Amino acid sequence: MSTSPASPSNVAAQSSDIPTLLRFLTRSCSVPLATALKAVPTLQTLKLTSTSALASSDVATLSPIFGEDAKLCRKIISAAKKEQAGTSSTVQKRKRDHFEDAEHPNGKDGRSSTDEDALALPTPITDLSALNPTILTSNRAPLLLALTLRLLKSTMPTQPLSSRLSLAQALVSANAKSKAVSIGLRSEVDQRKAAENELGRRKVRIMGREVAVMRRSTGDEDGDGEALWGLDVDAVENGKGQESQGLGSGLPIHTPQAARAYVLRAFSLVKHDDGDGGADDPVEEVQASTPRKSQKERKKSRAELRREDEEEKHRCLALLLGALDLLFESWDSLTREELDRRAWQWYLHIRPNVEAGPRGWGGKGEIALTKILELRK
């Protein structure tokens, strides 16, 4: 089959077909995502970005594009023909699914991923009398996530909260992979493969590190910039994620819901025990003389404990965000570029101390909010 190359204008016109093409290849034909991504430029050049064009293609044309895998090529052609022969209701369902996926990157449960209200974080607490004595405990990654969220509020003010959550998680992921290589938990070969997989992808620089991103469609761009998602490079590399993330483009992202859930439960208060609760502890004596609670009452108590724990963790985050707010507001005279450069040094100053090397991976430590406050201008 002879197919003439597409003109630049035709290639541009075909760009809107790429999300549908990737969905078709990965879902209908079970093509690994990494393979599908590599095939797209050639398919664009040959004007084979629609199922109608693929249905009219042949194995000889597709084989060089898909690694001379004739069986896979026949499967693609067959699936494309079935797609073309589908009923009107099937076509409409696909269109509806594509729209819902694009609007709900984390699923079709009626909660849009772009619903900023649903992603709201606890209101920052900036009362110094509450901040100064507070010491939190956590590992390093959630602290970096919270710091990056506050940084992006200043350096990328047009990005909605959903985008800032996604971008911040992408930065945390990139930092974790780099750290894993430095302490021997990830091979340099894997790191090189990941870097190769990022070639040609759009990137933004956050805290001096380049993060792969993709444009999202929210319909609320104000002309100052466009909303972005942080791309989940590991999922792209492994050919996974497009189903679980549900992104309409077929590319996996760091979802804002996951980032929000992570940072909400990450911080706890450091508490000091003022008593040893010995054998003569009056509290123990009262408890011993109290009739045993019914199963219903015990279940209610467990639920109350979970609620109280959740409330405490939310307050911890509110305190941390408040301290970060005061820090960034004190340096509001800096340019966005200067603020971005300085933020990494701030992170190194306030991050919890953990054991060096692999044994400290994921380890928790103390975060004194006074260390954040002392960085103010």
C-alpha cells in the first residue's frame, strides 16, 4: 500500500486524533503504551491516525512501524475494521466515554478531577502562637510535596490547584528516582531509560529539575498560560497507567486526588508522654471498674478515633501550610525564577533528618515549624 507523506498542515490537523488513536491502539489492540507512543510520529507522517485509514491499510505498511510483528498488525487492521462497522450507539458511547475520561482522570464516579472545591486543602493556620511550639513528624517526600505546592502558587499562579497537585507529585517522583539511584536502590540503566522516554516531551522546570508535563483541557485558560498535568513517566515507560488513570489522551498522569490524599495523611504531631501510667494510675482503676462496652459502642469508639486522627492530620497540614505561607509571603519581592532557585535550599534546611543510605529510605523524622519560620526575610 502506498501512502504519501502528510503535509505540515495535515499533520497539525491530525494532532487532535492522537488521543483517540492511542486509546484505540492500547485498549482495542492491546498495544503496549510505549510501543504506541513510538509509532505515532510515523503514523502521522503516513496519515494513518484514524481507524478508517488503518482499516484500509495492510500488513506490509504497518509491519515496519510495529517492529515487524505481522500478528499485531493484522490485529490492528481487524480491530479498525470492526470499529468502522460498529453501530451508531457504539460510536456515541465511545464519544461519551472519551469525554468523561478527559473530564474525570481518576474515574467516572461523578466527581470531576477539575472540581477544585473537592480538592481543597485545609485552611493554613498562620497564628505564630500555634506554629512556634509545633513539631511534626513525617518522611521527606510529603514535605517536599507541600513545599512544592506552595512554591507553585507563587511561581505558576495561573495553574489551578488540581494542576499544582499533579505537578508537585511529578517533582516528588522525579526527585525520588534520582535519590534512589544515588543510594543504589535504582540502577543507572533504569534512569537512562527513563530519561530516553522523556526525550521530546514538554517539560517545565521546578526547583531546578525538569518535569515532563502535558497540556490539559479545562476550558478555563485565561490567556496567561495553559493548565498542565504532571506526566507519570514510569507508567509511560512500563506501558501501564492509561486504564487506571483514565486520562482521555491515553497518557498516564500523576492524579491530583492521589497527591491530595497522600499529603493529607502524611503529618502527625510529635507528642511527649508526661506520665508513665503505672499500676496505681487512677485512669486505669476507673477503666477497670467501668462495665464493658457493647460491640456497637466499641465500633462507634473506633470510628471516633479514626475521625479524631483524621482531624489531627488535617490540622498538622494546616499548620505546615501556614508556616510555608508566612515564609513565601516574606519573600514576595523575589522574581519567580529566584524563588524557584531558593526553594530547594529551603527544603534542604527544613527536611527531617533520617539515616543515610538505603536504610534511611522512607524514614521519618521531626519537622520543627520554627525552622521554616526562621527562614523568613
